[in-house]
Amino acid sequence: MEYIAPENPHGIYICLGKDRKIYVVDPIAELYGPLSEVGLRCDSCSTDEAEHCIKSLIDKGIIPSELSISERETLSLNKRSGLRPLDRGLIEALKGIAAGDKCTLTIPCERCSYMQRKNLIKIS
């Protein structure tokens, strides 16, 4: 067995399974499994915090302002509303796969409420 270190320590790994079921591995938030069951790290943020993040991502051109019908259906199949920043981020990362990109998304939010609340320990 081999440990593969993530490029970014805050990374979230996603996988698309049968019937458009999304699986997540988020080591920092300790979330492992189907998105519909484990949720996302920004589920712990308030509605105001989530709205601010989504507006910031739209303003920076990272995510579009509207979801397509199929994107909404994919989120719905995974019991998600699309009202959280990472819901929208996952859709963008999955669209990148079809374009031949890596399945990664960088969200440059300096005031991420989740990361500010999380007590991270850096080992040198």
C-alpha cells in the first residue's frame, strides 16, 4: 500500500459513481462516503456565510451564476440543493473532467468561515 499525499492539504476528493451518485473524501472535515449521506464541510456554515461565498465565487468567475437543468438534477439525485458553495464547486470540478482537466477546483476565499473555525495543526 502506498500513501499519496494531496497537492493541497485542504483538498476534497470526489468520485462520480453509478446513477450520478457523488462520493466525497474530505480528510479535514472527516467526511467519507456518499455526498447524500455525509454532506459537505460548508453545511456547518450559516446561510449568510454560504451566500457570501457563492457571490464571491460568481464575481471571480469560478462558478456560473445559474445551474443548468442537468446540474440541478445531479445535485437533487445527491440530495443537495446547490445553495452551498461546495455543491456548486463539485459540479464545476465534474464538468472539468469532461473537458479533459484534472478533477480539481481551487476556491480562493480568504474568509472561509469553515477554515477559520477549524483548528488546524501544521506539522513541519
